[in-house]
Amino acid sequence: MPAAAVAAPGALLLCRAEPAVVRPVAQLLREPMLLASAGEGWSVLVPAGRLWPAGTDPVDQVLAGWAGAVTVGTGRPAIALWWDGSRAGYTLASGFRRTVGYVWLSDGTPAGESEAMHTFADRLGLDPVHDAAALDALTRPDPVADAGTRLIGLLAVLARTGVVVPAGLTPGEPAERLRAVASARGAETVEWPGRRDAVRVGLEAVERGPAGPWVRGPKARLLGAAQLAAGLPLTVWGLTRRSGGWTAAGAILLAHGALGLAYDRLRARADGDD
């Protein structure tokens, strides 16, 4: 079996944000993660818990949920790279737009829509000529490229946006191997901090995230109401589907909305006391 061949489940979650921005959101996923820088303006999360025990969602659905939660919490694109014994692929989550992804069979046979690659390039601002051509090559048959090799090719294209995944975090490797490599290279452990600390973490995420300039006044109240309105149905949908990632995305929206409204009210009250 080639070194890059897909043999056991594994995943990497890239976010177009620095670790300081990703950290508070990753804590709210309620899953142990290892967090490291992945180049200028990029971070990588390596799942550190027991992945996908029997009876849970397939790896691609789990990672799609996590990517959705991270992009909602950070306001930045998140790319999930995943693989199992029969397939491999990626999922791009970007804001509230529909996720886009592509799949290869374990032997590298393309099993996705080529249009997904074009959408992927457009949303990440990749070069419409050279980068698009490199992505198109990943959708064509290649007898010597297995699924792991396809994902490595995808990372090569992402390198042009600044992605530099730490050495040893190679798509196609088992989750246990990725955890060991990330830990050995000094990746930070990120875990659920508990309910009380999560409130503080959520407030920090609001202040540091794209809503930072909107934390007070009419805009803050409008944003908070919108986040509550979007978070409630998303949480219900995630619970109905038993999807931890999408439930987390909804919970993050609810937390941001509630915290934003509470923060605006507390700051207004404090100003009134001054």
C-alpha cells in the first residue's frame, strides 16, 4: 500500500485564522482538539479524542459539522480534510453559505462534481487560471494517485494562500498517528472549559471576532437578535439529526447572540452608573 493510501479514519480541520482566534471557538465544540499554526493566517485542528465510534455519523458528516461550527464562530473559512477506509475528501464551510466539497474513492477515483472545485477556488480567492487548473487536475483520472495523494495535491494548492501544515500531519495517516505527531510538535490541547468558563470564552470570541466593532449600541442589538434567530433553528436541526457539529454551530450562534445582547446591556448600565 502506498504511503499516502487511505487505510484508517483521520481528519484535519484548517481555518483561515490565527490560533488565538480559533482557540475559543474550538473549545465550544466540546471535543478535545490539538491546535497549531498552519502558516501565516491559518490554523489546524487535529481531533484528539476517540473518533467516530460505532453507530455515530460518518467521518465526512462529523467534519462538515465541525467546519460549520468553526466558520460560524470565527467568521472565517474552514476546510475539513477527512478520510476513511473507502473514501477521502474535503468540505469547505464559509459563513452561512452552503458547504461545498469533493470526494475521491480510496484508489483516487474522482467521485465528485467538478463544479465544486470551481466554487472552492472562488470562495477562497484562488487564482482563476493557474490554481483552477491545478484543482481541475485533481478531478481527472490518474492511475498512480490514490485518495491520500489527492488530498496532498489539494494542500499544495492551498499552500499558495499561505497554508503550511506542520510536517508529519499527512492526509491519509490514521488519527492516532496525527495526534502523536501534533503533540510531539508542541500543538496546544484545547478542551471544553466547563459551562461557567464557556460563557467567558464565548464573550471573548464575540469581542475578538468579526462582530468586535458591533458589540455595543443599535448594531450590536441587531446582530444579537439575528444570531439568536439563526441559532435556534440550526440547533434544533442539529439535535434532530443528532449532529454534534451542527448542534455546536447553533449553540455558538445562540451564545454569541445572548452574550452580545447581555454585554451591550451591561455596558450601557455601567455607563449610566459612571
